[in-house]
Amino acid sequence: MSARLTVVFDEPELYRRLKVQAAQEGIPMKSIIQAAVAEYLERAGAGDAAPAEARPLDWERWDQFQAELDAIADEPGSEDASDIKHQLYGQPRRELSPQGWRYVAEEEAEYDAR
């Protein structure tokens, strides 16, 4: 199976050096990146450790978190952080439901399982 990844180099000089090295060796840049990642993971021991066990949800902390979010939403002049479509696309604001933070920023649509 093949997977894609976009790599953004913050340092143009590093990208230039990679490109030059790949040209000198006559190999694709992805081969160098793939080998470097494999070496890094081998040194870090990634994949050797047993997966961490899932922790049970702390319902008391969850309720505290909900209360904090509700308090923020109730503050006068506070922006609705869940109103993504208004923030990104300038669509008109929709009123929050009584659940406040549980509001989903998508329109309702029928499910078509074709």
C-alpha cells in the first residue's frame, strides 16, 4: 500500500541540499526522505513498545469541562467558536441550541446510502 505525505520545508536551504544530494546520487528525493524516516524510527524504537491501554473517561472532569465551555458561551459578546461556516465563509450566524457547545456547524441533510 502506498501513502502520500506533503512535506513543507521551513528552511529553503535544507530543501535545496536535499534536491542536490538526490541529483548527485541519481535517486528520487522521496527515497532519501523515506530512508531518513525509517532510520529515525528504528533509533527511536517506534513500533516496539506495546500499545498504551485506553484510559477510562473521567466523567467528573468531563462535566467540569462542559461547565467551563457553557460559561464561555454565556459571556456577553463572546463569539460562537463552533460557528465555523460563519468564520470561514461569512455565512449568516445561526443561534446556538440549548446544548450550546454541542452545536454542529453543518446543515442537516438526509442520508443517501446508494
